[in-house]
Amino acid sequence: MERNRISNYLYREQDGNTIKGVGVYAYIHNGDKYFLTQVIIYEDGIIDCWELVDLDGLEKKVRQGWIVTNLPIGTVITLPFMAPGESATLNRATGDDEVEFVKLVRDELNELQGKPTTRQEWDKAVESWRESKTAGTQQAALEAYERIPKWGLNLHNAYSVLEDGEPEELFAESL
């Protein structure tokens, strides 16, 4: 099943080869300013967040506060389509979690590399649960659900695979 993408396909050239990538938006916290920017994830594992890093490097940038996703109301941000020196003030809290952002980047990288995504793992786990409805398949489905990035459309898309009555049954404390 094709999932709704919340990112854009991008490419870079290296040594005559085209390397596919996707971009997801986040804020770069540089000095006392926040810049809305695309963090670009490439299929070879390189991530461009104003510096080329790997997934471990991205996690470090998030821990350091260089990449942020959750800004309070009133934060002044610079947007890429604004004239140099202009800024905007955020009028609603973003509410997105940096941990979920890293999970999203990991998922996008897995998809680019042809590895199973958390959504594919979730679909498979739900199908196994439907077939046997044991405590083990229920637990496996719940664990697969927790691995899905709770970011943008991903959570809604994951939930939508369930049929009427299944959310209550699957997420019940016991069978």
C-alpha cells in the first residue's frame, strides 16, 4: 500500500551518479534565530541539515537543539520564501516532537534504501493479529504501532488500516 508522503523527492549528483533523496521540514536553530528549512535525507544515508551528517549525526544535532520541531507561540522564524532580513512570528505552537522527527527521518531513509518502513511493519503486524488474535500478535501489533513516527499524516494513516471495531479490540488492555 502506498502511503501518503509528507516529504518531497530531491536528488543530488555525486561522482556522476544521481542519488535520490527526500526532504522533510524542520527548524534550524542557529544562534538566536530559527529557520524553517528542508532537511534532506539521501538514500546513501547522508542527511543535509545545513551540514552533511549521518543518522547518528542527525540525532546529535537534535539533542544539541540545532534541529527543532517544537516552537512556542511568539517564536520569530525566518522562512525560505521571505526576503532577506524579514521574519515571521509563529502564531500557534507547532507541537511536533523531535523524537518523532528522528523516527520519521529513519523511516524515510529505510524507504529510500528499500528496507521495510514502520508503516509496512505495522500493516504486517495487524494482518497477523487479524489471523490469530493471540496475546503475542496483539503485543507485536502494539509494538509496531509505537515505532510509527507520530508526525503529520503518519499517525492518521496508520490508524486508518484498522476496520470498524478493531481499534477498541486491538488497543484493549487484554484479549
